[in-house]
Amino acid sequence: MQSSEDEEDMYGGAWCAEPEDKEHWFQVDARREVEFTGVITQGRNSEQLEDFVSSYFVAFSNDSRDWTVLHDGYAEWLFYGNVDKETPVMSQFAAPVVARYIRILPQSWNGSLCLRAEVLACRLPSSYHSENEVNASDDLDFRHHNYKDMRQMMKVINEECPNITRIYNIGKSSQGLKMYAMEISDNPGEHETGEPEFRYTAGFHGNEALGRELLLLLMQFLCKEYRDENPRVRRLVDGVRIHLVPSLNPDAYELAYEMGSEMGNWALGHWTEEGYDIFQNFPDLNSILWGAEDRGWVPRIVPNHHIPLPENFLGGSVSTKAIISWMERNPFVLGANLQAGEKMVVYPFDMQRPPISMNEETWARIQRQNEGALRETPDDAMFRWLAMSYAHSHLTMTETYRGSCHGDDVTGGQGIVNRASWKPVVGSMNDFSYLHTNCFELSVFLGCDKFPHESELALEWENNREALLSFMEQVNRGIKGIVRDMEGNPLPNATITVEGIRHDVKTAASGDYWRLLNPGEYKVTAKADGHTPQTRLCMVGYDTGATPCSFTLAKSNWDRIKEIMARNGNRPIRLVTKTNRVKSTASSTTAQPAVTGEESQANSQRAERLRRFRLMRLRKLRERLRGRVTTTTLPTTTTTTTTTTQPPDAESTTSWYDSWFPVDSYTENPFDTFIFGSAPTQEYNFEYTID
């Protein structure tokens, strides 16, 4: 039992006895005869209370009725226990004791009579299998691996499956240890267009060893099953680029590994050498987004996705910088980080949105009306499904009738919870991943025991194997496609917007994208700089695989105008009158050929069209000045512009089109505003050639 937020909770943080007297005992049933070799005790896990047992007797039984207290040859053996609440103390017996039941009988204690204990025992040679024992069908390596052993195992897997595996490192820890990753794909080392990318990470906290070992077991499993042509594993490896990172805090793990699963405590190896909790060391992008929403800046000034890093972010730990760089290099779609200390799946937002510009009463009323909606992401329904896909595939995660590791069940029997409504944190990897990249990230808490014994790894693998596979398969849920231009070239960094969901995603460098969505009908829009947006109706069904939904975007008129002006150095273009043009032509008769009758007639037609254009514009100006603005539709014309040589304005740093059409008055075709809008009409020196 870990600590409870309620310090008065007698079930929080340890086993506690009430009333406090020496008649109480703590009993363990091994379910068969074993050789008991020792006991490890620890005090109550509490931030405020100092509760621990300082001395105790140990008794044994085979039938739970007749008990024998361990004797040292002269008297009953009094074991000395803890001197603080944190440090585990091991008491080994002089010789193994064969029995089925063991009892700890507290004799003295500090504070309240509270105890955490671990019992050491070995199987007898003739022991039968217990109901909790697992005969693993996979020939896997069920043991704890230090840094050297982990690296060696990954190398062996790579040698066994060289065609589908690749080892690389995403950076180094503060002590210089590499953070190794294993890529598993049918084409390792390359991003294949249309193939989503998935990641599992573990070891943010060095003393949470189960996630590390599960990922090493998953590597072995995928390699062996792919070689054995398991159809499910084949589909997964051939269709998804999988990245597995078993240890993101290798320095701290070495500390925890040295102490072992029995003698490590709750905090040993939790932080990096620099004192950071890596999981909570990412930039706080939530405050940037929520502050912009309160000011009405989203999405006009601040986007609802891919929010850039704040200028005042100093980078945090070395590991955090490496992880951020890794996340930005790869177009991840879905991921989960494996932790421990609880047994549930938590999904973002991880940070609680604070009440801004409102009193507490108003804030409480909004929370009641929205049932906590201010803590939810725009993709809350999708996140809940993803969390359930793991929790409900796990063999024991939804068995919450005994409560959680810290007291009462906070998941409502579902094994999932929104982190902000449970234990909010600032700067989590989950929130950062959602707001800075395309990746949907969740946290999987694998169990109360952060560092289970090697004998439990086979059972934990069986509990988690199906959940690990099922969650990976969710990466193909929703829609996917490629955004191209009219020439067939891919458009990177194009924005994909789903109507009704205030969170967009972007295309990868090869123009492909993936958008996780639950089944339904969605109006999807693709936008790219310099191109006209396109909207499609995309259907997501219940069948396996994402629905194809690609786009082809045409260049916008405004983009063509910018290209024309760029060729002329973005300088203002003078409007040359017809008389000046005639004089100019006459003065260079030696260089110009004679004008034919057909060319003269064409010039006259152009001049007449230009005259009608000017008259129409002047009429529009007069009507506006009189307060009787009406809508006039011009005949479709194609206008080209020519320029005369003119030195650029040396003092101006703003391009001519940005100074004429401010961002606040921007439209898809700024010339509509210039000619027919409410901006003041002004004579600009243009020469118009109208075909």
C-alpha cells in the first residue's frame, strides 16, 4: 500500500492495526509449503506521519491454527525492525524454515502501529504449481537486466532479426550513458510514406523496472513471432514503424538495480542525477494555449497545435532535450510511457486548467456544468478509447474492487482516469506531445510494486502481453492520406482540420498524415501555405485499418501574385499613363518595329477596357462616399502587370503587399478588398495590361 492523500485513512500507506496493542499480527499464506528465509520491513508511506515497527517476533504454521514462534536457541527471537519510515530493513533467519504460513508479531513501534513487509522464501524441490504460477509459452528471458545486459540483449535480438530491427540511440544521459531505442519495421531505418509510427517508452524513473523489462520482452516476442510467421505480428510489423525505448533514465536505474528489488525504496532512482523528474520536465505549453484562448487568439495568432517552444525554456535535463529532439524528428502518431506505483491508464490533459479572470464561485459553477470539461482535451473521446484499449485488454487492471494502490478506486471500475482530475502535474510529456507534435501520448501505470522480483516477471508479461499488442494496433484507427499539389508533389507541414475538434495535425515531410478518430462521419479540411484549402467528407468505420482520405490542393491566386512581385524585387509598380507610353514608344522608334493595323486595333480594345475599368471604380468610390455602397461584379478578366525601374525605398522593411493589406483585413483574395472593400481608394502607379 502506498500513501493516501487522506492522512487519517487507516488503509493508506501501510497495514495498520487499531487499537494498538501487541495482540495484532500480519500474516502471509504461501499456498504451499516453502522455505522461508527472511523478512524485509518498512515504515508507513506518508508525507506527514512517522509510523514504523521497531521490533517484532516471527511465527510459522502449516494449518493457520497452531503457531510456533521462531527461537534462537535461548529465547524467542526478537527481530529489530526500522528506525525510520523509508529505509527497508532485512532480517534473515539463521536457517530456512519450512512452513506454509508466516506471521509478523509487532512488539514495539514509533507513532502508530503501521507496517509494510516483504517475505523471502524459496520453493521446495517437490512443490506443486500454485494457481498464480505462469508457464510462459514464449521462450523469453525473464530476468532483470542492468545497462550492460540490456545492451547485450538488444544486440542479440538485432542479430536474430536483422531484416526487421535496428538499434539507435536518441541521446545521452547526464552521466554519458546512451538511451538506446529498438526500431522494429519491415524497412528499418526509413519512414515509409503512408506508414504510421508508434512508440513505447519506459524508465523515466529508474526504480520503475517493470516497464523496462516488458519492453525487452516485447522486443524478443516480436522478433520470434515474426520469424515464426505469426499473422498478427506480421501485419503489425509490416504496417507500423515501431520504436521501443526501455530506459530513458539509465543512470538512476543503475542505482536501483544495485540495491535490488527487495532493498530499493520508493524514491531511490526516481530522479535524474541532476535532480529532475524527466516525465514532468517538459515545457508548459498548456498555459500558452489556455492564455491565448482566454484572449481570443486561437487559432488566428496562436495555433491549437504544434505550439512552438517558449523562448524562456532553458531545456531542463540533458535527457529531456534529447527526447524532445527525437520527438520532433519522427512523425509519431501514438505512444505510451510505462510507469509504476499505480495500476491504471491515465490520459491527458495532465495539467489542471487554472481559473483565469473569474472568481472561485464562477469557476466551481463552470466545473459543475461541464463535469470537468475544462480539464479535457478536444480529443477526449479518442483518448478515453485508447486508454480503455489497454486497460480492458490487461488481465487484471479492471479488477478494482480492492481499491487502488493508494486507497479507493479512482477509475470507477474502468481502470482509466484523466490525469488532471486525479493528480495533476505541470510540464508532462503527455501534454507536451499532444500540443507540440501529432502524437497522442498516454501513461500506463503497471502496478503497485515498482521493482517486482524476477519470479514475478513471467506473470506480469502474461498480464500485459495482449494489452501491449492491442494498444499498438490502435495506431491504425481513424483516417490517413497524402496531401499533394496539382503537379503531384507532396506538401509537408500542411494542416489537417477536423470540423468540431479544435485540434489540428500536420503532414510529415513526405506529405502523409494520420488523424486518430473514432468511427463516424467527419468534414476534413486540408490547408497549405499558398494553396487553396480543400474540404472532404471522410467516413471512419469499425473495420480494421484507417480510412484513406487524401487531398490535392491548387495554388491560390494570391500566391501567384506574390510570385510575380518576387520576380520584380517586391518593388511598387508605377502606373504609366497612355500618353507617357506613346511618348516613350515614339522616342525609341529606332528600336521598335512598326505597329500593324491588327496590333493597333488590339491596343485600342485594351485601352477601352481599361477606361471602363476606371469608370467602374470611380463610380464605386462615389457610391461609397454617398453612403450607398452596392455590390458590383466585374467581368472576368486576366490582369498582368509590368514594372518600370525604380529604386526601392531604403527605409522600408515591409514588403509592399503586406503594408497595403494588413493581417487584420486579410482575405483569400486581398485585391477584392483593395478594389471593392471599405479601404480608402488611392491612385497607385500601375500599368494594367488587360487581355
